Amino acid sequence: MTTIDYLVGVSKTLRLLFIPGLMLMALSAHAQAPEGTDDLFGQIQALQSRMHIEITGLERIQNEAAITTRGSMEQQLELLLAPFNHIISRNTKGQVERVVIINKKQKQEIERIVLPTRLQGNHLTVSVSLSGDGRLWQTLDMIIDTGADLVVLPESMIARLGLSDSTFTEHKMQTANGMTEAKVGVLQELRIAGETVAHVEAAFIADKLLAGNSLLGMSVLGRYQLNIDDKSRLITLFKK
């Protein structure tokens, strides 16, 4: 068992979910359309049932091919709705309650970012530059982890990223060895393959639990439609 495999997960209330193994070389339950849903209409309809939400305007989706999705149900819904103009209504707790699909977006050139990766064991990594304050920067290889809701970094990087004086939210994280503390804060900028992503939520945990590894999670990847080509080891991010 590797150090990354050792991480079991985090309390569901925090929505910091780490999938054991980070197996990107094989399809997981989050990387497939639900059984029996071979088109986009069926995928969205299935999520509507699972999330217990109301979706109107489904009749505007016709003959659209299924889309590969990853992440939480809400993140999957956002990816599936990306080709359409839509409105999402939330309740007082911030949970999705109702979705109105208006129409399909006009065809236009889709901006995409291709990430050259390298293989580290069974995991794909990509070079990323980070800054907590826009002044101090760190460049490192990060493991692509579509099962992590947030970017996950070792706690020792807080000072090196210029976040020493920042206010963090303390959370409890569940690991195979029990509960551990996680500090959740916001990075001012993250740069990847020439793309700049602002205000990225990140969790910092004890270095020994990551053994020098860092995870590029859905607080960055979830802003794009994601395509992973295992054969060529290329990851393409399509701007929504």
C-alpha cells in the first residue's frame, strides 16, 4: 500500500473526498455514465433522480451524446449542463434545488488546454505553479486526482506560498489511521500549462500523510470539462 493509497477519505460534511488508490488508469464509478444511460438526456435524468432535484427544459436536449464525468454528483451535473445556457437555484444551505435548461449554447471555437503529464506509479502528474499571495511562488509536480474536491498540499508549504498570516478554516479529516487536522484556505493564483486560475480553495495536511506528494483536485479541475487519454497520457481541459 502506498502513502497515497493510505489516505481513506474525509468527512462527507466537508466534501473533501479522497478516493483510495487514485487509479486514473482504469474507469471508476465517477467516470462512467450510469448504467442504461447512453445519451446526455439519460445522464441528466438519472442525476435528477439521484439528487432529488427538479429539472425543467429537458425536452431541449435531443440526440446529444453521453459525456464522461467525474467528481461529486453536483460536479457531474455542472459538466453535463456545460453545453447549455441554464439557471441553477439553490436553497438556504447552498444545495442545488432546481435547474432550468434554457437552450443550447451557440457553436463557437472551444478553448482547450492540453496538459502534458508524466507517470508516477499508477498516477498521472502535471507541473503546476502556485502562489498564496501573488508574491511567493512554488512550482511542483501534482498528482491529478478527480476524487479530491480540493487541491491538497503539505502543511509545510503554507509559509512558502505566502500564507503564514492567512486565516484558515480548521477541519477534521478521516484517514486510515484516524482523524487528522486539515487547514483549508485560498490560493490567490495557480498556473497550469499557461492558464491562470484565481482563488483556488486548498486543504493543507501534515506532510507525513502525503510523503511529499500533492493533489490537483476538483477546485481546479472542476472548472473545466475534463478528458483523460490514458493511452497518450494527455489530459485536455475544455473551458466551460
